[in-house]
Amino acid sequence: MRKASRRQGTAPTIVDVAQAAGVSPMTVSRVINAENNVRPSTREKVHAAIAALDYAPNPAAQALAGMSQIRIAILYSNPSAAYLSEFLLGGLDQASRGNAQLIVEKCEPDDHEGDVARRLAAGGIDGLILPPPLCDSARILTALAETGTPAVAVASGREEGEVAIVSIDDYAAAYAMTSHIAALGHRRIGMILGHTNQTVSARRYAGYAAAMTAATLPIADELVTQGLFTYQSGLDAAEQLLDRADPPTAIFASNDDMAAATVAVAHRRGLDVPGDLTVCGFDDTALATAIWPELTTIRQPIAEMSRAAIGLLLDIIRRKRAGEGVVAPRRLMLEFALIRRQSDAAPRRRPAARPST
């Protein structure tokens, strides 16, 4: 090993390490960043030079290098602006902390969504974050498997398989909310389902159905109607439920957008919430506290889920670069919470009909 020439009293630089190891500064950078395209013998020389010179990488330089070397894309298509806003804020924060470059790209759920994923992979993306509904896209997951691109699906109810998953227990959350409504005394509890293109929709319905059964309450078809996770679909679904001959006294919507729409329909019909109708949501987005009454809802830690997904993906990418082999997909389950506000109450007792004379 050649002795590096540098001024006495100055901290060693990456150039000094390169001269001592007899390699280029770029090779030293690759070793420091655990890239796997360096020969083992060369890697040993660089590590020996680093130890001999007591070299410590500059944190700012490492940050800049990391940003140029790890590129992550968030591929989104979500009908809820409130959900997407929280998700992006969490993702941007964690990407900054992890020294990763974050690219945000919209992708409409259609026949070409797999092509979008392939284009990003071909363009040098190291990994993808897939929030709902794209977390359940078979076309995208197939494209990622073909290109060998790591990904983390967020808020997916699917079993572990092709990609890592960050989620909450949607079944348990829906069970908890339905049980809470039943404990208030409601017997006719309606539900507005989420879009069929998301696996969590089925998980939330399963939790609702299980809680209804546990409370010995009937699960009537007339109490369940389809929604699409959009405000407009919530309006339509609430109208259908409240038009029933024997309407529900409580409605549990699969997200806050549809719950807020249900409150609007109730007000338009002159119904008091929660006096005449209990309304509960799911997600605890900013919308939950932007309406009156504020929504009782399930708090899904959306921003934290996004942060966790970024951190998990960075770990997978770095392990892959370090040559640690194929990293098995993992599921990270975060905690949910039932947040009670002003939109739920015991059902109002109606006066008994007077006997005819």
C-alpha cells in the first residue's frame, strides 16, 4: 500500500484513501456506500486504507451521494386528497432523513399501469412505494417481478408474497368500530363498503360482519351498500341506505370521505347527527375534524405508514446492493386507534305509538 501524501494536521480525504489503496476515488465511494460491484480484494484494500488513515466520511458528502444513488418512486392514484396529502408528507419527510431522492408520479389504474412501472424501472428507479389502490395492482406487481425491482405495498390486505407490506389490521379495526357502535345500543348498523379494487375493503367488511355476528345482530343485505372511497360515492350510498323502509340508525363508512358525505346527506334530510343518525368513518384524515360534527373514526397512521414504507424499502435496497442476497418480503403491522368525537351516540328513543281508540 502506498503512503498517501497530505498536509500534516489536516483530516484525510477520500482522495487520500484512494491514493493509499491504489484505486480511484469513485471506487472508494462505492465501497463506502456498500455497492456490490467491487472486487473483494479491492474492497479489502480500501477498508485497510480507511483504517490506516483513520478516515471518516463527510456526512454532508454522504448525504449528497446517497441522494444521487438511491432513487425511490411513489406511484399513486388515490381518490382521497386528504389521504394522499398525509401520505406524501410522511414519505417526503422520511426520504429526506434517509438521504433518498423521491419521485412522485401519478398512475391511473388501467391496462397500462404495468408499463408505467416498467418505464420507471428502466429509468433507474431503485424501488417503488405503492399506496392504495395501486398496492393491489396485479399488473404492477407482475412488472416489478419481471424487472426485479423492490417495492413496498402500503395498506394492502393481501397475504405476504411478491413485495413487502406496511399496513394496519383492517379486520380488527373494523371489528372494533362496529362493536363500539353496537355497544351504544344500535341494532341496525349500516356499512358503506370500500372500492372492490382494494383488498382492505373486503377485510373491513369481514370485521364488520364478525362484530355484527358477535353482537347477535342481523347482517341484512339492505344494510350494506357499495362505495368507491370517494365523497360522491358516499353521497349516493348514504341516500340508498336512508331511503330504506327501515333505515339504519348508524352508518359505518369505510373511509372518512364517505362518512363526511353521509353527514352531509343526513343534514340535507333534516336529520341530527348523532341524535338521529350515528356516523363513523375510517382513516382519521384532516377531513374528520374539518366537518361538523367531527367524526368518530379509526385512526390509521397514514404518514407513519408512508415513513415506515420508505425506511423498509431503503433497507431492502441497501441490503441488495451489499450483496446480502434476496431479501424475503416482510409485513410491518402498525397500530390503529378508535378515535371518538361528536358523530356517535346512543340511538334516540322514539315514543311508542299510542293505541288507537
